[in-house]
Amino acid sequence: MLTPDQLTKYATNGYVVLPSLLAADEVAAFRDAARADLERQAAGGDVMHKADAEGNVTLLKLWNQAGDDIYGRVARDQRLVDIAIDVLGEDTYVYSHKMTMKQPRTGGAWEWHQDYGYWYQNRCLVPDMTSIWIALDPSHADNGCLQVLEGSHRIGRLDHLRVNDQTVVDAEYLDAAVARFELSYVEMEPGDALVFHCNLLHRSDANRSDGPRWGYIVSYNTAANRPFRDVRDYGRYEELHPVPAGSFRDAAPPEG
């Protein structure tokens, strides 16, 4: 699925952008179904609220299993699975998948962190983990696109602290990393995908635009790196059964 040049970029920078991984009609089908379902759930209090330092809130829906609904089928889509295997190099499984929902004018910032900063605490021994972030709306600087420190995955795992509702990297090490590694704003169009290493330092600003900025993220772990001890109902190994590309469009609409 990935070219040698894309694999080199991933290894060097800790991430690679794949334009139009999902076609326009696929994005529309997924986004429309998710929007109707998750906005209903949000109104009922069934999604998480993650506050930033200024009190702005990002909505988050997390799934621990990849089932046969539309969300699970995207996570198991053959294209995404092939990408995960390409970068991890071995048998993999869906560690978790989630929707981040930055609503217009209210969606909060995500502070600097590494995903492995907290996955390590879930007893995943090594950073053989990756994520695929798919833009469902335009994701630009003005509505809180992802920002990354290029090559920062080479630092290795940094200590993280709990601040407000988020897990953030230790400030002293962050200052040193910001001074050393180049900051890039990863602007994306609907259907574009960002594949990034679990130790890549990343963040995003609040959504100050008049439109939503939703992103769907699937995280993959190698089967060999499954948690060596269960500490929560999260990231447990389940054999991965890929589904044909685009078959999520045939999934039943989310219940509601």
C-alpha cells in the first residue's frame, strides 16, 4: 500500500500524509452517518468531553473493539490494515479507534503529547504502534489541524503528566524538543490520511472557525506487543479480520 518513498518519509519524519485515501463519496457516507449518530449521542451525554487549558472542549468517542458497524468496518478496511502492516512490519490488530469532534468555535485544543506516553502505561512494552488519522472535514490551521514536531519520534518515550482532562508531555523536555525539531502544520482535505508513529510529538489548536473539524483515528498495535497485563478495558488483543475496501458503506446505520 505504501511506496518506498512513503515508508522512508515515515521512518525519517515519524509520519506521512496519504492524499485521498478515502474517495469523496466514501467520506460523505461515513461523515454523514457518524455526524447524525454522534451528535445524537453527545446530546445524550454518551461521548467524552476533553477540556483544554482555556476551558474549550473537544468531544471524543472511543471504541475498544472493531465490530461490524460502520466504525469497526472502517478500522478493518483492507487499505488501512495494509498500511498498518507496512509500517509495523508484522501481524497487527486494532488497538482502539475514535472520533475527535471539534465543533465550530467551541472545539478545544489538544496539548503536546505522544500516544505512547499513555499506551506504555497500559502495559504495551515497546512502541510498535501506529495510528491513521482520517480527515472528515477540511483540517487547516484556522480550525485546529494537527501539528507535529518532525522527527521527534526518535526521542523515544517521554514522561507525561495529567493536566485538566488531558495527558501531556513533561514541560522541560517539551521545551527542548520544540527548540530542536521542526514544527509542521499538517493541513488536510476530507479523505486525506495522516499515518504517524506512536512516539511522534503532536498537538492541535482550538477550532476558531465556523465549521466543524472532525477526524477519525484508528490505532494499531502488533500482536506480539499486546498488553502483557490487563489494567483496563482497552487495547486488548483480538484477531484482526480485514474487510474489503469501502465495505463500510454497506454497514447498517448506527442505532438511534
